[in-house]
Amino acid sequence: TPVLSDACAADENQRKSMRFVMAPTRVQETSTKPLPKPTNERVKLVDVPQRMVAVERFSGVATPQAVRWATEQLVENLRAVSNAYVPADEAARAAVRDGDIDALERLGVIETAQYNPPSTPPFRRTNELWLDVIVASTNQV
């Protein structure tokens, strides 16, 4: 399961949150192996509703440059399927339509998903960028 963070395109200090994905069976009150209660008030257990995301996969270390490149690829691919899927966020929809990578970075709507521990050699790492999307309707394109 991935570790999710806000995409850091321009500056490593831009990361605002980190999320660990847990199996639903571990979060349920009836679980035989429930998650421990957080001891720090900044740590929260949050139920995230199901959603649809556009994904751009890339390998290596998720540096700002690698994330920027993957964001460009994600935008290019979304523009190619804009008659089928569009970003869920209206401002992100305009940024993708205009090919405005900087606007997407400022909006903070892209998440970085990293699947490997830090000790994994860069050439074996799997990373993804996620952007919430919805099925396009004729008035959104």
C-alpha cells in the first residue's frame, strides 16, 4: 500500500501532510487487529471515501524534478482523454485544459504515492501521481 503526500513539485518544504493507507479491516472497530489509537493529537485516523483518480506512474526518487516531469505527463495524458475524464476540481480542470503545470502545483490537488521503503534502490522504486477525476459531461469539456 502506498504512502501518500502532497506532491512536492517546486520545494520539499511544500509538503503539508503524509497519509498511510490502511486496509479497511484494520480500521473497523470489530477488527481482530485494530490500529492503535494515536498518541499525538496531530495524527488522525480518517476514513477516506472511494474516489476515481488519474494516475501517472514513474520510477526513481520522487524529487521535485521527477514530480514535475510526471505532472507534465499526467496533464498531457488527461488532455488526450478530456472527452472522457476531467479533474474533479474546477480550477484544476482549467489548468489541465490550458496545460498550466504551475497552476496545478499551486492548487495542491496532486498527490504523490510512494510504494517502497527508502532503502529500495531508486531504479526499483514505484511512484505515482494521483489527481481526482470525474467522468466528463459535455458542459465540462
